[in-house]
Amino acid sequence: MSDGIDAHVADAVGRPDLVRLDDRLVCLRFETMKVLSADAAVRTLLETGRIALGDTVVDSSSGIYAYALALACHRHGLRCHIVGSTTVDDAARLQLELLGATLERMPPSDDLKLDQSRRVARIRELLAADPRLHWMRQYHDDVHYLGYQPVAQRLRDALGPEPLTIVGGVGSGASTGGLARYLRAGDPPRDPTRVVAVQPFGSVTFGSEHVCDPEIIIAGIGSSIPFANVDHAVYDVVHWTGFTAALSGAVALLRDHAVFAGLSAGAAYLAGRWERDLAPDRTVVIVAADTGHRYVTDVYARHTEAVPLDTLAPQTAAGTDELALPWSRMDWAGAHGPPEALSDDPR
């Protein structure tokens, strides 16, 4: 707003901070990153007439997108129904309830693929029973890219025309994909922004489903089912980080720079330091998608297990058949996604 006061808390929660970690390493720190994509998506759908005031929107979420969509619906006068994973904790559940959203939890499951598939199947049941519902399709509709346009502009305003490398989790594909789209639109063709994907082992998105990480709790940056919003061709490099490596990165990010962020930010910090050292002519921006509060018990309480980052190095893989814990790196070079990761985007 012109008076400098936000019209809704979604603006404040979604606005990222830029924190310089060193001369060539910057942290793009969010309180809750998906607030940007959900708010821009809902606003665009309303403006284009695809939904109307009072409609009910529905989507699947393991927690962060649920809160983001509930905020957007609260702001824009919509009803919200979430088909959620059992990972939606009490703090998120209570906020959803008070924001007016309804939450339908799936039965507990240790199988990520089963959990994600079951949530999507439940949404299709709801749509069949009530065609007036609008499925937000955070995994399939690139309307979710739009929220990252102002973030890309902010990066350019702050860092100028210098060559950039973006390092961040992939997840549904909208965040790093959106930043790539909008940054590259203004880049010189000879030196576009480089984009480095951070993935967990066990994710189908870049072909690591055959590598099991028994302690994986960073599934939000990967997936066991295909996501149509992931544009594999925008990625130059992929880093796969196991739980122990990501934990060490998260603890080091807090110890070294006082940035309290989620486990995916720890993975991005680990990968970002490596990419910085490989390309001394570029500034590396790591994406911290959320704060560390959800990870206090499972990550930060285990800080004594962290190892110095200088003792870790990724295994260089020529193909996904060479991936190995705790950390692997592969030049992706804009290749197509593996067949198992390509979605035909069914409604």
C-alpha cells in the first residue's frame, strides 16, 4: 500500500528477506514461501473469472501450502478445503481451523508414494461429487509461478546485473522454476542465471527413487509421484542430499550466520557453498523456504550429530545409477526429466 502498511498479513508473511552470508553467497529467506504462489494464483484465478467470490478451492498438502492457501482464501473471500497428510501438525491444524479452512487428514502411512497418491485420489473423489469445487493443482498449474516474479525483480534490484546461481529445493516446481523463468527473461543470452536443484534421495522427480534414505523428512522438496509443474529443462545441476548431510547444513547455517531455517535450507546451504567455490565469478543465492520451527525436535535437537561442512563432499555422478548417500551431484544441463517423473497432468 502507498502508506507502507500491508493490506493483509499474507503480504508480510510472504515477503522474503535477503541476508548476505559472504561476498558471493546470499540467503533468500522466507517465513513461509508458498504464501507468494498461493496468493498470486488465487488473485489471478479471480481476475480471470476461473473462480468467483464464495467458491470453494481444494488441494492436497503436507502442511506449508495448506497454510498458504488458507491465508489466500481468507484474504480474497473464498472457502478452502485441504486434503492433508498426517504431517500437518497441531499448530498448522489450529491455524487452518481459525482461518476458516477445513482439513481432511489421510490415514497414517510410512509410504510417501501411497500418501501422496491417496491424497490426489481423494481430491478426484471430491471433484466428482461436487463439480463446483476448484482444484488449485499446485503440482500442475503454472499459475503458481506468478508469485515469484516480484522476488526475481527484488533479487535484480538488490544484486544488480551480476551473474547469479539460484540453489533451492524443487518440490512442486514453482519456486525455483519461477525464479528461473523471470530472472532469465532479463538476462543476457550468453550468461543466463544458473539454477541448481536440491533433491532428497527417494524422489522420482530427478530419478533417485531407487536410493533409500531411511531418515528422509525433506519430502517437500521432492516427490514420489510426477509433478507437471517441474520444468526439468531449466535446471543446470542437481544435488541430492541425505538427511545427515542436510542436518549438518541446517545446523551450520544457524551457527555460522544465525539463520534459523528448515531442513531444505540446510541442504541448499551445503550445495550453495559447493557451487560458490566452483564458480568464483558468480553470486550464489540459496533459498530458505521456511523457518526452522517445524524441525526443532527432528533436526536441531540432534545438533551434536552434525559434522563440519568442510569434511563433506558430493559424489560426482555421471548418471542417476551412480547416486549414493549422503550427497551426490550431477550436471543436469537442461535434460528432460526421467520417464517416471513426467506427468500427463490428468484432471
